[in-house]
Amino acid sequence: MKNSVNDRIRFFTKSNNTTLKELCSIIGIAQGTLTNMFSRGTLPSFNMLDKILKAYPELSADWLITGEGRMLKSEHNIVDDNNISNSEQLNGTSSDTKEIVGIIKDKALCLEKIISETCQCNERNDKQLTEKDLQINKLIDQNSRLLDQVSKLVGLLKKE
């Protein structure tokens, strides 16, 4: 099955006779989170994938993440030509899965770092904008006072 992770999540829930609402309840997320992810076509977070795989230990991480192999670990009765040992099949893990999970964890850490740096940058920008707003408001007040003074002077000059 070579389609998106989101398609595989939908397919698994249908195959498992589970609704998306039930899936959300089981993995502890708001249904809107999953619905928005599907409608926007965004990929699930590592945390969400981890929750799904922990909630459904029979679900193959390889299949869920890459679409490779079989959906359920219990379907691994026959040794495929994937260089996976029998004991790895019984445990439901493979070096490919471990490598994929490692890559995903690394990418998740990189994304977390980027998000953290972006948030810090946004906070600095917000602070600078607030300071600029204060400066602009002071200038507006000064201009208003100067205009009042100019109006008074013009009034005095007209009287003379």
C-alpha cells in the first residue's frame, strides 16, 4: 500500500472496525486534531504515531510509516526476502523499523529545536514591535501637543 500515512491510518481504523472518534479517544487526542490533519493533508507528529503504535501493538510501524510490508505484525507468518530474521519478525521489529524510528526521532528533535528557536525569535520580534508601538504612540502624542500649540499660536496671531 503506497499512499500517505494519513490514508494508512484511515485504512487501519476501517480494517479494525474502529471509528476515527474511537481512535482519538484511545490515543488521547482531540478528534479535531485528527480531522484537521486529514483535511489539511499534514503528516502526523512522531508523538501521534507513537501513541497509535502503542495503542495497537499488532500494527506494523514499517507499514504505518512507509507503507512497506504488511499492516499487521501477525501477518508476518511467512519470511519475506527483506533480510529480516525470524526472531525479529516475532518481535515485530526490524533494523529498518529501528532505523526509520531513529530518523523520525532525529527529525522530530530538529523540528522541536526549529520551533523553539522560531518561538524565541517571535517573542523577540513581539517585544521589539511593542517597543516600537510605544515609541510611535509617544510621537503621535508629541505631534498632537505640537499641533495644539501651533493652533493656539495661529489663533493668537490672528487676534493681533
